Amino acid sequence: MKSTIIVMLSIVLVVIFSQFSVSLKDDSLLVRYVQPFFYEALEGALDIVMSDENSFSPIDSQDLKQNTEVAELRQVIDGDTIDVFINGETERIRYIAANTPEFGEPCYQQSSLANRRLVEGKDLRLGRDETDRDANGRLLRYVYADGLLVERQLIADGFAEVVRYRSDDNFYEEFKALEEAAAERGLGCHLTGIFDDDSLVR
């Protein structure tokens, strides 16, 4: 109950904050003092949400070594995209089966922060499905952080919706069930209605 109240208050703050048209380079009092406090409060709320019963156990390391490749995090782009160093070069990774709000949409900051907290400082491994790259040249991969499947956690916590990209559907049914459970409980971004487009295919 306590975590639900904190999450709801955080979302209210996000909605209010998003009504201000403020540039990140703006030197106003809002940006210098209010914005840092806002993000600190948001991180505190996420700590509570992401440490409850939705947490999954890491996958056996031997299984991961056989079916994945090691990557080093370079940058978190948003809720479903990261840059990693792999095979001697930097590649942009688009998560398979998980979709998060775009820049300017409700819950963009929360989903991006949730992703960052899952992958930063962790040992990353990447797993493939059927498709190697998307139309934008990004590698399509399942991302494991210290053995935890990031897409699964983001969807279970309500910060991502499940989508099916072509034949890349190894976890589709499981992720779909997790999203339905998160939506019923009003977790993460679901309270904003951003995922209510009645579409599970991209």
C-alpha cells in the first residue's frame, strides 16, 4: 500500500512537471533547484517499487555463457535502448519484446531511470532471437544484467509494454502475461495510460 501511494504521488509530480516547457540548458530556478529534487524523489520511489515482490532471480550463469555474449555498457539512451561496447566496437542495442515511452511522452523519465538502475554497474550479456538488426541498424537483443533479464523486469514493474517484432517471440507469451498483471495492479507507467493503444505488434 505504501509503495502504491508513493508511486501515485510520483506520477502526479511527473504530470505537473511535464506541463512546464523548460529547456535542459535553461538556467532558471526551476531547473537548478526544483528539477534535481524531483529526480531525487523519483529515484527514491523507484527504489521501493523495484525492490518488491516483482523481482526475479538471476538466470543460471552456465546457461547464459552458452547462449549469450559479453557486452560493456557505454550509455543508457532511454527505457529500451542502450549503447554497449562489444566485439571491439560500440553498438546501439534495442531491447527485444519491450517498448517504453518515447521522449516527450508520459513516463519517459521513469522508464529511462528504471532501465538505468537495472543495467548500470552490472555485468551485461546479450542474447539473440531471430532478427539480428532492426531497420535503423540497431542490434536487437535480450539484455541480461548480472543474470537478470532486463526486459522481463521492466515489463513486470510496469515501465515497459510487451511488443512482438516479426518472429522474435521467445518470451512473448510470458511477457504478455506479466504486462497484464502489471496493468491490473496499476504499476509503473500504466497509471498514465501510455500503453493503452490495444496493440501488441510492431
